[in-house]
Amino acid sequence: MFRLSLLILLLPALACGGYTFVSTVHRYPDGGTLAVRSNESSWEEARRRMHRHCAGDYAIVEQRRVVVGQRTTTELTDEGERVTTQDVYERQITYVCAPIEAHRQSGETAPATSSGSRG
């Protein structure tokens, strides 16, 4: 019965191609950095978040793989125990919002600005 319940709960996620993972790493008035899982639904969600945050246009200025942890596995072999440690990565994208002038020229609402420093 438990397996059936679990299958019923997971079936919609599997049918949609998996899950979406987007996390905010940094956010500033004029851009930010998002951690994105490498699947299409996550990239679409990241694009929506950047568009919403920037009130329209944005530019991706950097993409990088970042080590966020380690995964250790232990395997028993005929020779004994073999331990393997691998880095765990996530993809981070850094974006900047279009300048206020670009929004004024296109007739869009300008992104919010504030006086503050990144630090």
C-alpha cells in the first residue's frame, strides 16, 4: 500500500520531466546569482525569476560550476573496502538587469534601485 501511495505522489513529477530546482545565491537591486539544476524546467524557472526581478530585460554575464559538497560511497570488494569521494556541483548563473535607459526607451517600468553596496 505504501508503494502505491508513493507512486501516486511521484507520478505527476515524473510525467512533467522531473523537478525544478532554482535557488537564489545572491540578489542585488541590479542583478544577482541563481543556482540552477541542469534540466529544462529549472532553466525556464530561472529565466522567469530573472525577468521578474529585472522588470524585463537582463543579461547573463557568467555561468560556472561550483563545488557545493562531496559525496562519499563505500563499496565492498574481494580485496576489501573501497571508499570513493566525489565533488558535488551546481551550476550558478550571474545576471544583470538592463540599464534604466533601456527600459525607458522600450516603455517598460524600470527596475527598482536602491543605494547600497555589494559586499
